[in-house]
Amino acid sequence: LLWTFSVLGQAPSPAPAGQPAAAATPMGRLRELIPGHYVYSVTTFNSGIVATSEGVVVLDALSSDAIARNQRDAIAGTIRQPVRVLVSSTFHNQYSKGNTAYPDVLKIGHEQYRTDLISLMQREKIPADEQKARLPGQTFRDRMTLHLGGKEIQILHVGRAHTRGDSIIFVPQDRIVYLSELYFENQFLFINDGYGLDWLRALDAVLALDADIFVPGHGPIPADPRQTRQGLVRFRQMIVDVRDSVQKELARGATEDQAVASVQFPQYAKLQGYDAQRETAIRRLYRQLTGKLE
């Protein structure tokens, strides 16, 4: 199913020649990756930005209203185009609490993203007005296409991965794809709500896209952003290594707890998140491989 959504409107004039390509705020940093494409980073968290002559599309609003407003200030000061669309990938608070800073834009998320965000906010007893401010006004199932400033901007769901409702943004003419939490650079796999086998299929679909730059949702981006393909391949291999190790444990008849006790990944032990997530990754893969994870 293909949705086409055109965003029209009078846009301010573009930034003058010589406008700086990067800008720092007290909370984060805006970096231009290639012309028209930026990332706003706060510690290890990245938010993608597609800039066009008719406005800006943002992927992920990050962890607070204040951070999101700082990002909007950086966009206004450097790109000098209004934000037209906010696409949200991960329902977790670190990527959705900033949605409240975008009351004036179209919010888009996958159907499952909306369902899981509602569940999260209800569990946490979030006030009704904040719930409304964080929810998307438009959902999709497989893909949507925005046409903005002469660019085709594809919003894609390539299957379950970090969550059930991840979205990515692909801009074919610029050969760049923003992956949100489908891709962690220089960090261990965070998979509390993830599906390792599906995640591998999703990454295979991503790597098959006609793209040169793969923007991670976490971690540093090389000086040459085209090196991100190598990083994504390394990250995919991490999931393969977890899967294969758990499969070996299953083949010898190990229980889930026995697999957790015996499986280590020394090649990843120094990565951020390894100590916190090693057991979770083993348990999620064990349960999926044995059919206990729906």
C-alpha cells in the first residue's frame, strides 16, 4: 500500500550563502552530513533531519520537550526552514517525549508505534494532554511517500526490529537512509522490545536500498558518512553472532537460564550497553527461536 502525501505552503527564504553547516546548542549539536541532510545529536542519541526548499522533515523528537525545542531552534537558526513533518520510529520515552515540542506539525508513525505509545503512556499514567501531544495524527502500515521541495521522501516500515513499529526515512535521490534505532553504532544491541530474527531481515531490506549513507539512531557518525555502511554491516553481524550462539545452546539442549549463564560475547564486551543487555539479547533470541515470543 503506497500513500502519497504532498506538503505545500509558502516557505521562508533559504539560508544565505556562507551559513554555517553545523550549530551547537546547550543540549545538542546539529551537523550537516551532506547538503540538505542533517543529524541533531544529544550524547549518543541522534535525530535525523531532511531539509528542503519547502520545509523540514524530522525523524525522532528525542527525550524531552526542552531538547526538542533546542533542536527546533538549531534548525531555525541554521537551516531557516520550518519543520513541516515529524516522523517517530521508537515509542520509548527517549525518542517520543520530545513530540510535545511539535504541536504545529504533522506527526506520522507506524500503526504499531501508535498502539505501543498509547500503552506506554497509559502504564505511566501520563496526563491526557501530554498523551494527545505525543501521539501521531497520521499512521501508516507499510510505507508513505512525502513530496516536499522537489524531494521524494519515503517513510518505510521494513518489519519488526527494535520495536514492532519502527520507521525509517529513505531519500532515494540523495542516497541516504535514516534508521533510528534499527542501527546502533559502537554500542551493544538494545532489544528489550525487539525481535532479533525479524531485525536481521529488516537490516537486509535496508542494505538492499540504493543508498550510500545509513544514519544510526545511536552513536557516532564517521567524518565521511559513507562509511556508515560498514558500521551497519558490523551491527548486523552482532545480531547474527547472538542468534548463532543461542542456536548452539539450543542444539545441545540448554535451557534459557543455562544459555544465559554460558553465552558471552567477548568481542563486544567493551561496547556501551553490553553488561546491561547481554542477558536480554540472549533471552529474546532464545524465546523467538523456540516460538515463545510472539
